[in-house]
Amino acid sequence: MLSKKIQDALNNQIRVEAESSQIYLAMACWAEVKGLEGVSNFMYAQSNEEREHMLKLVRFVNERGGHAKISELKAPNVTFNSFKDMFKELFNHEVFVSESINELVHITLQEKDYATHNFLQWYVAEQIEEEAMARTILDKINMIGDDKGGLYLFDRDIENLTVTTAATNAPE
């Protein structure tokens, strides 16, 4: 059984994940109309992934005797000055999500809810990957600079971007 404090914190995280999905969907739409097909496909996939993160939380709350709440979402930014600015926003948002997950983990320790703490470890590892991927993308964009050929190759290659982190490469 979830305490009210844990349930409220999990419901807040459900909203954060839903807003993440919306943010990335807006980024996908912006990139698509700018002719950045690879970037838009990447962002559509990111949007779907964030929705899956939300649904995983919804099911967990309900399975643990709580009631997942689906709340109103803030409208995301729908325009960007450049694709670089868009990816800076993506990185900053992933840092925000990591902070939100960390606060949630902290609450589970305060409440001595070790089952929820254990469940959230997947999210902790996922955020390490998400931040690393966003940093890698920004590094690549900085290498490209104003080179249009580099942008073309970046757009083509981003759909296949994979980032391996220490969290995903843990020793067995």
C-alpha cells in the first residue's frame, strides 16, 4: 500500500513524464516542418518512450493500491530558434526530470517505502542514459557548427544514435 505522500509524489512524476512526451512531440513537429526528417523521427521515438515511462508509473501506482491521477498538462514550447536551441532545451528538460526522479527517490527513503524505491531505480538508470544522450547530441551539434553538410549528416544519422553509459554497461 502506498502512503498518501508517495502516491502524490508518484502522481506528480506521472505528470512530468506526460509533459515530457508532449514536449518531445512538439519538438518532432517543429523538426518535421523544418525538413529535419531524422531529427523528427528521433523526437517522435523520444515522445513515445516518455509516454511508456508515464504508463509504467500509472500501472505501478494502481497495482500498489493507489490511484493514478491523469492531470492537466502545461502546453509545450512549439517553436525554436534553431535545432541547436531545441536540443539545449531537451538537455535542460532531462536534467529537470532527473532532479524530479531524485526527489521522488528521496521521499521513498524518508517514508521507508523500499518497494517503490526499488521500482524507481530503473528510472534513475534511465535518466543517466537520457542525460548522456542529450550531452552527446549537443557535442555533435557543437562540432558541426554552421556546416550545412554536417547538419545533413547529423539529421541522417541521429535516428540510429545509441549511447552506452556506465549504468547500462554495469559489470555482471
